[in-house]
Amino acid sequence: MTAGKTKTNHPKVASKRPSYLYILLTNTGTAFSRLIQCFTNAPYNHASIALDPELNELYSFGRKTARNPLNAGFVQEDIYYGTYSYYQNTSCIVLRLKVTRQEKEAVAAAIEQFGHERERYSYNLIGLIGVLLNRDLDIPDAYFCSQFVAEVLRRGGLSLWNSPEAGELPPALVTPQHFHHHPRMEKVYEGKLTDYPELDRHKLNVSYAKRYQSRTAALKVN
């Protein structure tokens, strides 16, 4: 090395930084959520997976429109302007899963594949009965929320329920509670979803204002 010069390029440092996936478990308090909670007796009954801590890239199987839980399938969820904006008292827990860069890329590719084929898939209501019976009913091309999250993790090489510590479960029997109590999951936040510190406060305020304006306009019409 030439005297007086220091080597500053470290191209391998960034690649060694840990990668994370984020699991969001929520309870909106809707009638449908309360119905599921009657059977599960769990604090959270919906699971989503995010590729970023800000939850901008958030995916699940759930309702496509806020007012109709039966119109459901693969969705990219929007905290600010999607279904969650109708339920501002939603409680949640955000979990972090440490993965390799390759695993994260594989999970992202699996999610992208679901997105490309979204019309092929339906919401697995019958599968929820299978959970109650502890039986994998193997319904083709149908998923419920936690089953979807477990499936994309599996396709990314992360079979979290295939170990002595976590037990052995197919994705069709994985519930939000299994994520909540998995030994590899690190809790980063629990509380009201709108208070999650990584959210964009400006976007939240704008979404509140638009929702208020639309409700006011509807009242004037009626």
C-alpha cells in the first residue's frame, strides 16, 4: 500500500449486513375478526408479510375491499389508503425475522409470482375449518392469510415449522399465533397500528383528512 493512502473501498461489507423480513399480525376489531377470535381465542387473527420495516411492501390474503370480507384473495395491503385506513383502532404486533439476502430475495420472488397469478387464487375459507379440525384439507389455489405467509417463506427456503423447536406443520395449519410465538421471531413493536413509529406521519394525516372529508360528504348527501 502506498504511504499516505488508506484503503476505503469495502465492497463486501454491505453484503454482510443482516437482512430482515417483517411479519405484521393485526386485529381490526371487525365482526369477521371477532368471529375468528371466538374460535382461536388469540389476540391477533390476521397475518401479513412485509419486505421493509416501514410496511410499504406489505402482502397477504385478505379482503380486496374494506366493506366486503367475502371478496378476498391476494392483496398488497396499504396502511394509509387501503382497508386499514377504515379501522384506525387496529391493534398489532410487528415481528422481525433475520434472514440471508438470498432468502429474502427468494421470498420476494415468491410473492411476486403470487402477484402475477393473483386471478388464479381465492381465499381459503374451507381451510380455516381445517385449522379448527387440525387437518390439512389441501384446497388447490386457495390460501388464508397466515397460510400464505408460511407458504412464501417455505418457497424462500424458510421452513420455520420443520424443527424440534417449532414443531412440524404444513402452511395450511399455520396460524398468526404460530408466528407470534416462534423462537426466531423478534418483537419490534406492539400496540396501535397507527402509532407504529416507522409509519409516515404525513401520509397518515393526509389519509385521515381524506377519510374525514369523504364521510362528511356522504352525510351531506344523505
